[in-house]
Amino acid sequence: MNEHTFSEDLARHFHFSLGRDTVQDSHLYLYNALAITIRDRLVAQWRETRESRGHQRRVGYISLEFLMGRTLNNAILNLDLDDTVRDALKGYCCGLEDVEQAEHDAGLGNGGLGRLAACFLDSCASLALPVIGYGIRYEYGMFNQQIKNGAQIEHPDNWLRNGNPWEIAAPEKAIRVKFFGHVDVIKKRSGQQYRQWNNTQDVLAVPYDMPIPGYQNGIVNTLRLWKSEATDEFDLGEFNAGSYTESVAKKNLAEQITMVLYPNDTSENGKELRLRQQYFLSSASLQDTINSYVENCGNNFDEFIALNSFQLNDTHPSIAVPELMRILMDDYAISWDDAWNITTKTMAYTNHTLLPEALEKWPVSLFANLLPRILEIIYEINARFLLQVAVAWPGDSSKQQALSLIDEGHEPQVRMAHLAIVGSYSVNGVAALHTKLLKAGLFNDFYQLWPEKFNNKTNGVTPRRWLSHCNTSLAELISSKIDKNWVADFSHVDQLAKFAEDHAFQKQWRESKKANKVVLADFVEKATGVKFDVDMMFDVQVKRIHEYKRQLLNILHVIGLYDRIRKGDTADITPRCVLIGGKAAPGYVMAKEIIKLINNVADTINLDPKAAKFLKVAFVPNYNVSAMELICPATDLSEQISTAGKEASGTGNMKFMMNGALTIGTLDGANIEIRDAVGEDNFFLFGAQAHEISDIRENYQPNEIIANSETLSAVMHLLESGHFNLFEPKIFDSIIKTIRDPDDMWLTAYDFDSYFQAQRSVDKTYQDQTLWTKMSILNTAASGVFSSDHTIRQYRDEIWKL
């Protein structure tokens, strides 16, 4: 790790491994040389970590998403190499910040789910826990978003186009995954029968391992990403006969599985590919774990439960339940009862959504064609489970229908969430309210059957990336006042509270925030052309674009502010810069229309000289992990405004809080726990609560609400008059209709006035900078319980038993 050796290795890799002479215009080769140099050091600790663990219990964390972001800066922080790296780069006349830009974000996820998985891996390594992450090595990650004429345009995210210096392939550990074929019943001479899945079209799962270093503790865990490949390159006979297309068809079909993150599943082909991805990931990961077990323990599975656990990150990998049964029964001749005992004592399921439409269902016909053996096992699991239901609720056919793993409708479908619950020993929600609503509503019948399975594990984020790395000025300020061990043990951050009213400390706190706002303003101007004033309040909402997250409510407030400014009602308005960012799923029409509205409103306001002193609005394109690393340190006000009862937890709210932003939000997801932690005086609350929603919907009359609200009437008038779409008539009619619709499940109009009043309270508070700074410090001081280390300790003790 010493500086001299590090510089020598960097030069060796730059000049010899990569064959470069000078840096020239691009920092790509210098970045690659630096990554390999650091990886060398990680590999030594990686090997030591594996060797030191030997024969002990481990967890496989199976997730279809891992939103890792950039690896370089995280590795430098966790290895404590910042000074060493900066000194080594002086010889190339480059700064670390320049070299970092050459790395593409590993965008192997859509948003919060994937980023949570990445934070969890960081915490597992930092706590020295034997946890291996299992995911897919998508060729193309989350799409790159371009805004053209205000609308979202999607471009492929070829994040691997320049290679990935952090990964190490292990082709010798490739695993066969079966698809298609049919099931034969084979009779033994003894008269016993067993089932054999024959004539399958096999695909190879090739592992690519990425090191996950713990925070300055010498531990390096593994993220194993699977790449699909054909078992044979191509049919040489067909190729020589001139059938070029047919000869490579199987290869192309195999490689499609890991080509794109989350294919659009509106078509039959999309559904099949999505299910292929889920089974491919689950089968490869389980086989990998079992191969490792057999290598150490042989074919005796008596110790398997004691040595293994699997955490299913959301419903996507729930097919792991029947797949583990298949492997144990078909490959190792274990009886049904013994296999089911192993499965139900090793599988744990995390639910991440309260939206019924997000709980995946797959057509039985698709299963029958693609995974016939798995479908047989699912039906057998269901038959045995329904016997339990019959015992619990004798003669209640409605309970049988509600709880069945098969939804017997016009087209029978497999309920994947039900499968995960039945096959797991633990079912956890990700925030206190979320878990409460799961038990009381979505999964109430299962809760009545197995109350002991259900538990809560509120999400968290890693303070290493989301404060220590991304907000160095604030991190240094915190370290000047409290024990520097706060990075490793974030509970110590509560010591900051005693400095909340220290005026000298407050001044330093504001200076740190302003410096971060300068950096963000530069980023926003380059990305959007909009110039933010760093003396204004920075009001931010960045997350996946979805109706329940209510970016629409945010932009309606912006229109309301604009209307006040145009009318000269500016006496108590606090000048603010509003930043919104996020991607809409390519097939989500309403979300894309909301993006268009935000951009049209922003263009209108930013061109109006009357608004210049009071309001700036920008939509930052292609929001990702690296962008968030610039955004959250500079944010004054964090918008967490989802309809109550819809957001499972949220993790952006925690990142903002950690960096001293104040939250305006509903009592939804982890907002409730954030408010409890920091105190109601340090949180801007508005809106209906979850227990009120059903009653509100019964008599919801948004047109009456609009008519009785002077502000909302003015907002709707501007929208409906076409003020923001003068040359694009009727393009926002569907949005207007949604706001006025009595069946609007997001209750946008209902919460508007409450939200607008809360924003006026924000304005008044921000004008007292001493008070605002005190509240900001208290937010950071209260964020210790939202460290992913805290969450992972609970998983360790209460679910994984490590």
C-alpha cells in the first residue's frame, strides 16, 4: 500500500499492461491502469478473506438489480488510498477527479431497489459478514436518458463498451441452466418413480466476480454477476453448409438473456425474456452455492441449513423456491419432505412494494413451455399448501382462491409473491408503515396463517458513499467535532446535536453547503443550460418518475409559485431553484408526459424575466448514482411527497437527511421514521395519512376541491389554457383529466392545498438562516439509524443468524 510501490505499479500497468506512452486527451487508459493497480491490492485481501472464512455459514443475496455506480472512488475510500492515489497521479499531471470521469456508472438497476442492494453489500463487507451478492451482468444497463424538446428519449447504456477492469471472469465455474424441453417419468427397478427434465435447451451462466471492499478493515466480499453464453459457439455443420443465420441462432438466443436490463414485458417475447432472466439468475446462483457446499461437505445435506441462507431481494428471484426443490430432488435424489424442509429454512423474502400490479404474475402457459419441470413443482407446492389453508379455514373456498399460488382467471397465472411467502421462513417489509400495511392488507391472510414469519427491516444507506465520499467538506467538518470513527460506526453522528446552536459551527456548516451548491449549479448549467443562483434555496426531487411519487404535485406547486410571482404576490416568497430528475420506464406513457410537462413549465418560467429573481426550474437528464453524489450534498429541501401508503420505504430521503437537507413529505414509507428520529419540529409535514385514504377515495370530488381552492384553480387555469404548450395543443389533456378524475388514486388535488401551505412554512423557515441551519445539523445528527450498517445488523441477528 505504500506510495512508492503504488506509483511503480501504476506506471507498469499504464506502460506495459495497456501499452500506453502518454495520457493525451483521454483519461481512459490512465483510469484503467489505476483500476488494475487498486484491484491488485483488493485481490490480495479478497483471497485472505476467502481463506479466513473456511467452513462457516454464509448468505446468498439474490437480486435482479445492483445499482453500483462507480467503483473507483468507493475502493479508494474503503482502502484509505486517497493521498496515495493523488500523489501517484501527479506524475501524469492529472487530478483524481479527472480520472474518475472516465468510469461509466454500473447502472445494473432501475433505482432504489438496486441501489439498496449496493448499499447492503457495502455494509456486509464493512461488518465482515460472509455475504455474496448474486446478480446479472447486463450488457446494457439502465438506458441513457436524453431530453429532446422536453420529452424523454431513450438510448442504450453500453456501460461495458470500454471493458470493466474491476471484474474477474471465472469461466471454469460456468453453470448449465435448463429451458424448454419436457418432463419424463422414469421407473426404477424397485418400482419407485422419479422425474427427468429432458431435451432441454441449455444455456451457460458464466460468473464475473467484482470485489466489494469493507471500510478499511481488510475484508473483501464478492458480487458475482452471471453472463449468459451458448453451450456451443455455433453449429459448424450448418455454417459449412451455408446456413450462417441458423448456425448462430442458439448463441444469439442464449446471449439475449443478459443483454438488457429489464426488457419491456408488454409483449409475449418480453414476458418470456423477463422470466428467462429471473430463472437464469436464480438457478445459476443456487447451483453455485450447492456446488460449493458439495465440494466441502459431499452429498450429505444434513448441514446445508446450518451453513446457508438466501435473501430474495423482492419478488423477482422468487422462482428460487421451486428451483431449489428441483435441484435437491432431481440432482441429489432428496425426498420431497426433506427438500421442502431445506428450502423453507434457507429462503428469506424481502417485499419492496405495496402496489399489487408490481407483484409479478406469469402465465401458466409460459411456464409450461419455458420451465415445465418448475411448473410441476409449483403445482405440487400449491396442492400441499392448500391443504394447510383448508385446515386453517375449513370449508372456506374464498380463502383457497385468495391464497393459492395460481390465480385461476381467464388465463391462469402463477403468483410469484405468494410463492416467495410460502417457501420462505422470513418475510420482511422495509419500513415500519410498509410492514404494518403488508400485515394488515396485502398479505393479511398469510400473516394470519404465519404471523411468526413477518418482520420489519427499515432500509438504510451507506454513510461511506453517501456522506464521507460524496460530501468531503461536510465529512471533514464533522470529523473536526466528533470521533472520526463515525464513518465506520455511524451511530456516533448523534454527537453533532450538541453543536446545533453553535453559531461558529453553523457558519462553517452553511459554508460547506454553499460550496456544494456551487458544484451542483455548475453541473446543472452544463446538463440543462439553466443557471442556478447558489444564494437561492435548492429544492430537489430526484427519483424514478412514477405517478405515486407525485412529481406532478411538485410541478403544480411550481406553477402556483409562478402564478403568485406573475401577480406580484412576492412579499414572503423565498427565492428557490427547483431541480427534478429521474427516468420513466419506456412503456410508461403518463410518466413520460409528466416529464414533458416539467420541462415545458421550466422553459416558460426560465424565459420569464419576472420570475428570474424568485424561481428557477430544471430537469436534470440521465439521473444516476454519480449525479446523486453531486445533488444530495447541495440540497436544502428534500421532496418526499408520495401518496401515503404507496412508498415502501425510500432511500433518497435518507441520503438527503444524512447530508443536512430538510424534508417536506407525507407520512409514507420511512418518512415516518425520519420524522420520529429528527422530531416533528424539524420536518415539514403535509397530506392525508394512509389510514384515511380509503375513506377519502369513497367520496373524492377533485373538481369541488379545485373550485374551492383559489391557488389550485389558478394553477389549473394556466394548465388548461395551454399556457405551457402554446404550440402543442392538447398534449397535457391526459394529465389534466387525471387531476380532475374522481378515481385518481394518487389524490393529487386533495393534497395540493396542504402541500402548498407546507411550502409556505418552508419559505418562512428558510428566511431565518440560523434556525434553518440548526434544523439541518439536527437532521444529520439524527440520521444514524438510517445507515445500512444498522439495517444489516438486524438482518444478521434476526434473519440470517450469522
